[in-house]
Amino acid sequence: MDEESRPSPSPSPSSARRREREQTIVMSTLTVLAGAVDAISFLTMGHVFTALATGNVLFLSFAVAGEGQSSALRPVVSLLAFVLGAVAGSLLTSRLVAHRRHWFAAALAGEGALLAVAGATALARNGSGSLTEDPDNLVIAIVAFAMGMRADTALRAAVPGMPTLLLQVSLIRLIHGLTSDTPETPHRHTIRVRLVATVLGIFAGGVLGTLITPWGTGRALLAVAAAVLIIAGLNVVLARYRLLAPDLIG
């Protein structure tokens, strides 16, 4: 039996806890970056979200009703690109998971590369400023496509309490956990920590994204892209030293 076909030994309790902490740190960081992307999108790309699909549905409804600050086109572009990104992400990660080769890192690398392309496109087409006055639908579409891929990555990773893009469900689950009479367990404590990290992560990401918007849309997106690519690289490098499993999730 070759090395890859041998069954993996059951992790010890200490290694399982360590892995839970590592997953929480990585997914919390990705949550912060998702919040930053939406802050950059809303503040510098013409009042549109690229990760928060619910916001775009509302913006589209405002535009259809003849109110609001956003035209119908930008929310439609973002929503369609988000859906296409989720479809592409699902097809890509399905193949990667089948081969069991660093699927999580590869999915993040794809997201980071797309954000880098969006940043470079914004710089090339619009210079170093923001796109508030002249929104660029191509940049919006690329970023939303990347975040659609992220949505699929987070769903497939299935780290309890850490969707990286959804705030409402995490907040309600946190409140339910705090008010229920369920006995306290280590697993329940971990979930609570992750839910808090998700809520605070979106907030911190919004602050971070707001602080870097003076850099201009292109440079801000490139900064986020670099962070995502670093996380992808670390996931692979640390796996080789057995600080993580062969994949963060696997």
C-alpha cells in the first residue's frame, strides 16, 4: 500500500484542538478580508457590494422602485458574476477534492489571482484613484466572481460557525447559543468563539477596507489579493512541516 492510499491515523485530542485553532485563525482572517473587499467595493466602486449578495438584491429593488443611489446595472452585474463564480468554484474544487491535493489552498490561490487581476485592471483603466464617480463594471464583475468562488470554498470547507461571508446567520446562532440551556462543552465553546470571530471579523474587515480606500481601488484590491495569496501559500508550506493537515480542511 503506497503512502497516499494508507488510511490516516486518528488525530490525538491535542492535535485535533490544535487543528481547530488553526482553522479558526485562517477562516477568521478570510472573514476580515471579505469584509474589506465589500468596504472597498461599496466605498470606491459606486455603492455596490461584491461579497454581500443580500445587499445587492436590496440595491436592485431600490433601483427598480426608482429610489436609492445605485443604478440597477451594477447590482445585476455583481449578482450574476457572483453566481458564475460560485458555479466555477464548485466545478474547480470538486476536481481538486477528488485528487486530494491542497484543494483549499488552490481555491484561495484562484481567488487571490482574480482579485489581483481586478486590482491591475482598475489601475490600468482608471489610474490610482477610486471608481466612485465612474464605476467600472468589469472590475466589479471580476471581484464579485472571485467572491462567488470564496462562497463555494467556505461552504465546502464546512468549518462550523465560519462561513466568512454571512453575518446574520452567525449572529443569530451566537445569540441562540448564549440563551439556550444546552450544557457547556468544549465543542460548543469552539463554535461560540468562531461565531464571535465571524461577527467581529466582518466588522474589522469593514474598518480595514475603509482605512485603505485612500490608496485607490486598484491598490486596495491588490493588497487584499496579496493577503489571500499569502494565506494560500502558508497553508501549503505549513502542511509540509505537519503543522497543518495536508489541507486545512481534509
